[in-house]
Amino acid sequence: MSENRCVKVGFIGAGRMATALAGGLISSGFTTAEHVLASDKFETALTGFAQETGAQAVESNLTVVQQAEVIILAVKPQQMIDVVQEIEGALNTQHLIVSIAAGCPLSFFLDELGKGVRMIRVMPNTPCMVQQGASAFSRGGQATDEDACLVESLLSTVGTAVEVPESQLDAVTGLSGSGPAYVYQVIEALSDGGVRMGLPRHIATQLAAQTVKGAAEMVLETGEHPGTLKDAVTSPGGTTIAGIHELEAGGLRHTLMSAVSAATNRSIELGKSSE
């Protein structure tokens, strides 16, 4: 990772996701606080960014462009056109542009900045804020294999990162982008079940959350199919199969699959409306 220590990373937008990414970059040793800076129109965001990361906070977006090699666009989609038009004249071939804004396709940036720009679009999710993110990215313009490796390394400081074609980013949005909300509902429902059966709320929630976390780690660490791991817990005529029977009767798997489909389709709709 030593080759990455001198990479100068600049954030345009210093909100929670930018702060989480910057913190991951610094704490992992990907780069140092002296090589990270951010701009934002809100002073409170800048103050929070600087306090949490130890990195530099600046008022001007152009200062970020002038000082950074990797520029991460972390503003809301509705603000993106103004930001891009402001910085386009200051960009050069040495810059790698990374967008983490939902609903802004690569074509938008290539139309505004030119086909020669080195551009990568990222779909992160909120667990990046606790270094447990699941991110996907797609490259466009003149982005190279080296650029893709750099972004994968960058995102890996706050979780897992995979490269996909841009055509699959809507499905990523429906699965891992929106997925934390689905899992929060599962945790809440499991906690409610524990309370219904007599457990105190704080204990039920702690056990539910840790159970979800532990099960996820089992999938990731063992590489086993989730169905195989499920079968290992499910004894003939036991408690687990009784619970699974109720989940099947309630259509849990169908409902979760439909949730991913609905969120994906909504992401496609929003992408079309932003064109």
C-alpha cells in the first residue's frame, strides 16, 4: 500500500459519506491526513470533516481540484451540474474523477467534461460509515485498469468493493444500496419477536443485530452457500425448521426479492428522469 501513500485525494462535498471515506483512507494507511482535503458550502460539514478526519477543510471547490489527483464528487445529485460546470475548466488528464452521487450516469459526466476524462461512478452504501460498506463501481471515459484498481483499494478501506458494468448499477442500488434498510427491518422484527416472547427490548435488539452480523460473517468467511449454512442449523423436527416454515408461509424470500426488484426499477426511473 506504500505506493498509495502520496495519492492526494480531494472531496467536493464533506458530508457523512465523504467523512467516512476519508476516515477509512487515513486509518487504513491508504494515504495520510496531509494528503486529504475537502470543500463544502456548509461550514458545519467542513468543521465536522476536519474534526473527525484531521484532514484539511477548504472553502473552494477549485482549491480541491488544484491540489488533488483523485477528486471525489460527494454532493447531492441536484447540485452536481453546478459543481461540474464550476470545475470543468480546471481539470486535466492527471485527474481521476470519482462520483458517489446516485442517479448521475457516466454519460452525464462525459457530456459535461468530455469523453477524454478519467471517470469512475460508485454506488456505496451507508455501512461505509462503520467500515462495513458494500460498494460497486463502473468506469467510463479514459479510466484505466490502474484507475479501477486504485478505486477498488480506496473503497476497500471502508468495506467491500466490486467492479460491474454500469448497466448493473441499478441492480446494485436495489440490492446493497437500499439493502441496509431491509436488514434494519429484519432486525427490528426479530427484536419484536423476542420482546413478544418475554425478552427485554435492549437484549432482544442486541441479540437480533449480533445474530444478523454473525450470520453474514459466516457466509463471507466460509464461502458456503447460504442454503448450506441454513441446513446446518436446521435439525429434523427441531425449532429452526418450525420457524423457517413460518417464514415460508409469510413469503419472506418472495418479499425480499420483490423489494430488490422494486428498488432497482425505481433507480432506473430516477436515472431516466435525470437525463
